[in-house]
Amino acid sequence: MSTADTIPVHPAWLPDAAFAPLGSRRVRVALGPDAADPVAATVLDEVRRATAAHGGALVTDDGPSDVVLRWEPDAPAAGFTTTRTGGVTSVVARDAVGLLHGLHALVRAGEAAFGADHPTVVDTPVAPVRMLDHWDNIDVHPVMGQVERGYAGGSIFYADGRVRDDLSRVAAYARLLGSIGINAVAINNVNVHRTEARLLTDGLSDVARVADLFRPHGVRTYLSVSFASPVVLGGLPTSDPADPDVQAWWAAAADRVYATIPDFGGFVVKADSEGQPGPFAYGRDHADGANLLARAVAPHGGTVFWRAFVYNHEQDWRDRRTDRARAAYDHFAPLDGRFDDNVVLQVKYGPMDFQTREPVSPVLAAMPRTRLAVELQVTQEYTGQQQHVCYLGPLWSQVLTFPLADGATRDVASIVAGVPGPGADAPPSGSTPTGGITAVSNVGDDEFWTGHPLAQANLYAYGRLAWDPQADPVALLDEWIGLTFPGADRRVRDTLHTLMDGSWLTYEAYTAPLGVGFMVDPGRQHYGPNVDGYEYSKWGTYHFADRDGVGVDRTVATGTGYTGQYPSPWRETYEDLATCPDELLLFFHHVPYGHVLHSGRTVIQHVYDSRADAVDVVTAWVDAWSALRGLVDDRLHARVAERLAEQVRSATEWRDQVRTYFFRKSGVPDTTGRPIH
Amino acid sequence: MSTADTIPVHPAWLPDAAFAPLGSRRVRVALGPDAADPVAATVLDEVRRATAAHGGALVTDDGPSDVVLRWEPDAPAAGFTTTRTGGVTSVVARDAVGLLHGLHALVRAGEAAFGADHPTVVDTPVAPVRMLDHWDNIDVHPVMGQVERGYAGGSIFYADGRVRDDLSRVAAYARLLGSIGINAVAINNVNVHRTEARLLTDGLSDVARVADLFRPHGVRTYLSVSFASPVVLGGLPTSDPADPDVQAWWAAAADRVYATIPDFGGFVVKADSEGQPGPFAYGRDHADGANLLARAVAPHGGTVFWRAFVYNHEQDWRDRRTDRARAAYDHFAPLDGRFDDNVVLQVKYGPMDFQTREPVSPVLAAMPRTRLAVELQVTQEYTGQQQHVCYLGPLWSQVLTFPLADGATRDVASIVAGVPGPGADAPPSGSTPTGGITAVSNVGDDEFWTGHPLAQANLYAYGRLAWDPQADPVALLDEWIGLTFPGADRRVRDTLHTLMDGSWLTYEAYTAPLGVGFMVDPGRQHYGPNVDGYEYSKWGTYHFADRDGVGVDRTVATGTGYTGQYPSPWRETYEDLATCPDELLLFFHHVPYGHVLHSGRTVIQHVYDSRADAVDVVTAWVDAWSALRGLVDDRLHARVAERLAEQVRSATEWRDQVRTYFFRKSGVPDTTGRPIH
């Protein structure tokens, strides 16, 4: 596959060389009754392709083989098992999708999959739905562009105001997603503009073309829809969930969708949020709204992903009583138990908006009778926009393994997997998803998919953590390196770890300090630094720095009361200055600059030191990467080098502006004597 | 004339009713040898139109008349004379343009022109060139839009990527300009993009169509050109002024222009400024660059307006040694005497960029052997963007009457008129312009021309002050009111004075304090408030506020040395805190918040008070204007009411953000106890 100007698209973690251990062997595929499944064809294709390239063979009869991929009716309902016995490695699954996932597990393991015998290992995904959301627009939006929060060129789905004729990039993308276990994709922006709304009606044949490309990789297609569709598309006078004509319109719309795409996943909805229409206009609540759509797709096995990202975006910066962080809980927690079984409430991991550091959203612990999905962001909106190296695996791992509910016993992953907790009411049940994980994708029509080639690792790690939230993110990174740079020099591997392992913490260290967030240019930009960029805005995103101190008092005792939305022990932990973690201090407390952190440093000295130290780290990366010239692909090397230069420039701006800003306000000198301007 | 949807375009200061005193009389027109001039036809048209509407008569023979407009070869070289004797009012001029200007002087005077006899009054324009620059783009610029810094809709010249077929708005605009003595117009943006560059070549026939519409009103047409034209349009390898091929290219280009438009005015050039190409690329200076173009147009009587707006726009905010305010002087003062006679150096009135308050540019006093034009800005880029009432007549009057050179004896108007000063070297001479006044226009294809209907007064006052810089700006405003609202209720006149007379000072009082400038959103926006909007930027526009004080030290003693660019007594006046005017204090000095102004208030209390008081003023305007409903045109009333609501909202934001910003930094309470957030 090539772009028009014949520059090959980067293979990401699926270069041919990564298939050598599998492809050099005799691989028997026994598909059973699933042989007619489109995914079965993919399994066969992958084996044919690998063995053709590396000298092995596809075995479809009972002949001798080194590897067996076998359908079995009593295998686990999802995922696969692996065994090695008598020199043969077996992968067993209940369906073709499981076999595909098992095949890629062998690829990832490489020669290690063919070592010593081992008993059966069961590999089951934790989150039943593992989704990627695309914030792609069909029409280029005058402000937000082709891909809202896209940092990797245009859309792989749309160009020139319509679905692309040539969808070969989508096919390649589907293969990448299938290889890491992603099983759902929403193909248009949750801010649904007029043209995009019509995908649901006039555009269905195009959606079907896209779905046809995802299906062979075990990925179901979803659409973001506008709650106002009955008015905008149907010409009805209302979109009121209680109106029978509205209900009938949605039912008919769903019927048409499923007649065209029988395995269509369902809808993603952003309602009554940041200007999108929703049920509030009719005096209805979010449960009414979500259930309206859910009942339309329920007869077809469809699911509605309803976003909990609802807050007042016309806030008065003068009014310290309101708190955007409280909003999702205040809106949704009272609705627990009111959502239909095929509604999944999609909750951003933190209470604000994909900041570099946020506490985990208390909504996730507050709705035991609701199916929940946690929403992450692979696209680096606030984390360097794919100009900066910022490997997000450690952030997501921390979120997913965070023991939010029931004291220390239930982590976020188990909550969104729908595992019932000891104190929970009746757990969700039925054939519909019990929860999920979703994230905004970071790909575009860029040669390297993600703008910054190293940002591919974020997409990879997201898929892998969605499958197994307990995985070590640094081990996943190593896995990604091995696949993406097969046979690479040891120095390549070491240098990538040097740059990437701690890059999230490094990014945090030169940007907004101690959990306070933002400090970026508002609107379309969301790139920094701009310390006061959001300070006097309507968005509810403030740091309240003055000459004495900084931070947001969200305590119950003296602040907005947000800490009270957490279950114990977190409400007490965050409430108390003595126990609040340093990295979230300014999210929860307004403190004087001289406040001493658990680290032993004052807040102001921490601000000074971290920013300066982090720039030193980033600056060292430039030389480290430079030393790899000739050891990795030249184009990739040049692209990374170009982005590292921007990262150093930007990080230096962050350092100097943040240090100067707080020095001008506090008047406290940097005890190390490093220059402040 | 109407727009496509039949809403009539507002007649501005030329409604039919304003012509009643003249039009109800017998008007004799004696054009002499100028009868064939296109302007002569306009004079006749105006008289015919006025007398037809109001019962008078055009007299072209020796019959009795009440008014005479007469050509005379020994009348003043520019302008006209008026006399009233024996009950007959006479206007005498040496050419048809003078008669047109005299005719409109009668219209402005109204019945007063027909009162008691009076001896001859000579009315001669001060600035030989009185120009308007249009920053209109042909192609809509992706960032800056159709009209760069345009706040009144699209361009009257261009639409859909080309010169409009229907130029009727241009014809009406030309009539408005001719009526107030404007005699030059540049029809495209000084930032010359690719499409606009071609006006000089492929687009000449369209330029000629535009020039044909301006010519009958005594207005010559100019083009903004790209210094890189020989490369971009001519395909030459260089634009070096010393290259004979480049010189020949420009000469040939000028020959073609003048073959098409014999009275073409000349070129406007922004070179080596904010990314525009210029002579620096070839190791040449601005005199080399300007003279290159001047020599191309000299054989045809053309003039080059060369902008002095040159500075480093990649400044490091950390570096307090550089000072953008110094740039124009540093670049141009050493070149005095090096420019050809048909070059006019176009100097912004202040050293920065059209701020609400700036000191007068020292360049104007520094180049006695150079023809100079002062550049004003009618479009309200930094003064409320035609959302805010901000009558700029008082600002321009203050600039033009400012005694900058030779102590208190020579004002800016006399400098740009080319009047030699007592200590000057050989004054400019010859048949080419000795100087001029130019300004960026504020009109667009808006129904009211200027977005805010009251912003028409700025266009009017600009033309009148360009003719007579000594005119009282409030008297000009009264004149404008009389023409624009003929026969209006006394309350209309009084209310308009209430809103407009001091509106510039009111705007200043709620925005950036004490001459420090900016505090707006950067880039395309330039609307506020955003106190730190330009603080950490590359644009050289800082206020340096910290917890102790604010302002820019531009003194010779301890600062950037900018005060040393002024002649005495200004260098001493600005240098010394004891004599520096309050309103420019923070432009010249960094002072503690407790510094006591000449007004007796501290800086911080002034910041607090002025902002709060000014919002009270603006808020009162809403009721005052509301009371005029029914007394002025309904559509105009509604438009102004809508803009006033925005002005109150915006002024309130300014008040609250500026007060809070400085309170957070200074910690000093407002002694009046008014709320700070």
C-alpha cells in the first residue's frame, strides 16, 4: 500500500519481519463451523502471508504442523487459550475472532511461543468492548479542522466532503486494530455537524463500505449521532424522548441501519454538552435520552454509548462556588439504575478533560447499577499533540488499576468490566455489554499514521491495556519496540526506553504543576504554554494563582465539596492536606507557595526545579536519538528528530514561562539560582 | 442602490436631505476648460441631483443664481475659496476637484452658507495626499479573512476570489470619499499574497475598472505590491534592487500600469516587515528598495508609499534589552536624505501598532530631508473593532497637532505636510507630494458600511482632519451628526455627543492602563481582555507586571533608551517620572503599584477606579440610546443597541479581569471597596 506519491505507509507494529517466527513454521488452521466467518478468512490470509514470506506453510488438512489454530466449541467465550505440548503450539478459541487474537499473540511472543512446553494458558479480555472513537469530520470544520483534536494529518475515512473512494488506509488500520484486540470503532466526531449527521441516513451505504473493512478484523462499526436527528434529518417538530413520533423515527432509523449493516455496533452520543443538543431541551434527563436510542437499537443487539462529559461551559470565572469537576457526578450519579441494559455510560477517566494528571473520576464508583465505560484519550490533545514524546501507557495503567471503589479491593478495570463489587446492588446482566473501555484515536492519513512515529506506541498500548489492564506498560512498550523495530540494534531498544518509559512524567514535569491542569492556549489550540490561557474563561478551568498561593480548593470543609463525591478512603485522603498526594495537590487544595510537599520541597521550589530538570531530560533525548541515525529507517529517524527539536523548543518555553510567571507572582527566588526572566 | 436582498445601503453623511439648503437654490456651475474632466461631470451630477430633489435649479448660462461654482485659473493650487456677496455664495477653484470639494463644503455648512455676506475665505488642504488604505484580500485568507482587520463584513472590491462584477458599492464609496476630500485609495492589503500580487499584471483591467469609479470623485487609485514581484510574477531569479533586470522589470510593469491607468497613483509597500519580502534579503536597505520602485513610476508621475512599520517580530520575551518601540527610528532615521523625491515614508502615528494610546512616533521628527506621511487607523483593530463606540477624532487631532519637532513650534501636521522647519536642511521640493496622511479604512460590504453605524463618524472625521488637522474633533462630530441625521430631534444630537465625544477616553479607561497597551488576544483576534495575551510572545509587546509593579522602562538612564530618540523637550519630558504624562507613564516607566500619579492617585488605585468608572459610563449609554427608539431609523437603532450590549459585556470583562489580575499580583485592596474577584 502506498500513498499517491508512492511513499509507503509505515507498517507500524506489523512489519513482515515481525511474522518471521510464526511464518517460518507449518501452521495448521482448523476453523470448524466458523470457516465462513469473514474473520476466518483474515486468519487464513495472515497465515498465508506470513508463511509465504518466511518459508513456512499453511496446513489445512491433518498433516504435520508446528502450530495449530483450532476452533473448539467449549473454549472460553472470549479470547483464546494457548498450550505448548510435544513441540506443538496450539491456540484454541470458540470463534474466528478468538483465533485471530491468538494468532497475533503468537506473533507478539515471537520465538518465545515455540520454546519449552507449557500447560494451557487462558487469555481473556477484561473489557467486553474495546473501542476507538474517531473525532473525524466529513466537512473540514472552519475552526476545528478535518479531525477535531487530530495531529496526524487528514482523516483516513473522509476527504473532499465525503467518504473516500479509496479506503485502503482504513483496511490497513482495521488490520492493526484487530491485531491488538480492538473490537469497536466509532467513525465520526461526537460533535455531530450537519453533514456528518446524515451518515445515519443518506450516508448508510458509505458506512457499510467502512464496516465491510472492519468486520474481517473482528471490529464492529459505530456511529456518533446527533440527538436532534429527528428534527434535523427527519423534519419532526421535536426530538423529545417522550414523543411517540420521535421514538418511531429512531426505531425506523435503526431498522434501516441494521438492514444495511446487520452487525452494526450502535450509537455514540454526546448530548447536552458543549453545545450539542440533548434531552434537557424537553425537560427530560440523560436516562430518558439514552433509553430512547437504546430502545431503537435493542431489537438488533445494538448498544448506545452515552457520554457523561456534561458540564456548564458558560461558567463565570468570578464564581468560585461552582466547580466543573463536580458536574458529571452531579448529573449522572442520581440516575444510577435508570439506564437500559444496552446503554453504556462513557465516563472520562478524570473529572475534567483528559489532562496530563487528574484524579480518577468519582462517577466510576458511584453507579453500581449502570454499565460503565472509561474513556481515555490516545490522541495527545493536552499531552503534546504528537509533537512531544509522551508515552501514555503508564497513565492509563495507573487509571485502570486504581482501586477506586470498595476501599482497596475493586479497581477501575473491574468496574468497567462490570464485575460486581461486594457491596453492589444487582449487577448488570444480560447479553449486552457489561461495560467497556473507549478512547479517542490518534491516527490520520499521515505516513506514520500518528504524526510522531513514537505515538504509535500509544495506540498499541491502549489496545493491549484494554485487553489486559494489569499488563506492565513498560513491558508493553518493549513488546511494541520489538515488533515495530524487528531485529533492531540493542541501542535502538535502550534509547527508545530512555525516551519513552518516563516521558509522561517528564511532560508533566515541564507543564502545569501538581495536578492543576490546563495552562494552554484555549479553543482550537490546547497547546502551551499559556499559564493564564484558561484563567478568566467560561470553561471552569482555573488555577487561582495570586501573589500568595495557587490551586483549587475542592475540599468539603472549605471548598467546592468535590472531595465528598469520592468513596472512602479517597474522600478523606484527598480532603486532608497531610494525605493528599503531591501530584494532585493543586487539584484539591489552594496552598501558599511555601507549603512543603511530601517530597520535602516547597510548592514554589518544586515548580522551579521540575520544569528546569525536565527540560534537561528532553534536551538529552536529542543527542540520544541522533546517535540512532542509520540504525532505524531514515524517514522515521528524520521525523522523530524534527519533533524532538519542537519538543525541546516547547519545553523550554514551558519552563521559562511557568518559572517566570510564578516568580513574578510569588517573588520567591529559585534557591538553585537558575535564571528566571 | 441596494444589496441583493433589497435592504438599502445606508447613505452615511450624504442623505438626500443633507442637500436641501443647496438643492433648493439656483446653482450656477461654470467649469471653464475643466468641463471635460470626469470630476466636472460629478459636480454637475451633484447639483442636478440636489436641485431636482429640493426644487432649485442648475444654471449653466449667465442667468440669475443664488450660488456660483466657478473655475478660475488664479485660484489656489489646491482647495477652493468661498465668498458671499450680494446674496450670492461663490465657490472658486482652479480645477473641478476643487469645485467638488467646495460644493460639499456648502452642503456641510447648510443654511449657514447662505447667511450674511462674508469676504473670501481660502480653504486649502494641509496634507497634499489624503489616503485610505484597504487591507482587503481577494482570496479569503485562511487566518485573516477577507478583509484583514476588517470588522464590517466582506470587501466592497472583491468576492469569490476576484474583483466584483458589480462595483456599485465602490462607486458609492468613492462619492463619500470625494465629499470629504480624500484623494487617494490603495485597494489591496499591504500583506500581499499571491493572488493579490497579480493585480499588478493580470488584474490590471480590473484595477482600471475600480480606478474609473474613483476618478470622477478626485480620488487616485494605488496598489499595494509585493517587493518579490520580479520573482513571483516575473520569474526572475532575484528581486535585488541593484539588479538591472529587476529594475527593468519594475519599469516595464509601471509602463503597463500607466498605459492602462494614466492617472494611477503609485505603490504602497510593506517590506521586510512581519514576513513580507524586502531589500534586506539582498543586503540592501530600505532606501535602495523604495528608490527601485520610485524610479519605475517616476516617469509617469507616480509615488511610492513605503511603510516604516519594520521591527523584529521574532523577539525573545526574556530579553529586556531589545525594544520594538525603537525599531522604526533605528531602521529609518539613518536613511534620511537617501529617498527619492517621489518616495513618501509612511510612519504609524505611534512606535508600536495603533494602540489606544501611544506617544507620537519619534521618526516623524527625525527625517527632515524625507517626505513623510503619518499613518492612522480608521478601522478599530485595537479600539473595539466596531463593536465598541470609540470616536477616534480626538486621538487623531491630538496626534496631528502634537508639537513634536523644534520644541513647541512644529506639529505633526506641518511635518507631514512637508512644511520646512526652522532648523531643517533643504526641505523636500518638486512636483511630487511633499508628504501626506494615510489610514486604514473601516468599510466593508455591511449595510451600514462600518458594522457599527456610529463608526461612520471615524471615516468622516479622518477625511476632515486630513484636510484640516486644526479642526475641533467634537465640532466635526457635530457636523457629521447634522449630515447623517438631518432634521433629527435635539435629543438625538445630544445623546450622540454623550456617547461619542469622550468615547475614546472611556475605551482607554476600561482597557490597558496608562499607555502600556495590548492586553488583548494575539493573532487574528486583537480583542480583549487578555492581560497576559502578549506578555510571553515574540511580538515585543510586554507590560512586565509582577507583584511589585508594572510598565516598560524605556528611559535612557536605566531602560531601553527609547526616550533618547525624541528631540528636546520630549526626551527630557518622557525620561523624567516627574514630567512624564500620566497617560503614558507605563509606556515609558516601570513603577511600583504605589507610585503616585500627577492626578494624586496611586497607579493601582487608578487602575481600579478607571475601569470601574468607565463601565458605569458605558452602562449608562444603553439607556440613553434606548430612549432614542423611534427618533432614528429603526434598523440603525437596533444595530447600535446590539453593539452597545456587546460593549457593556466586553467592558465589564475588561474591568473585572484587569482589576482581578492586578489585585492578585499586587495584593493591594481597592480603597473604594468595590468587588474584586
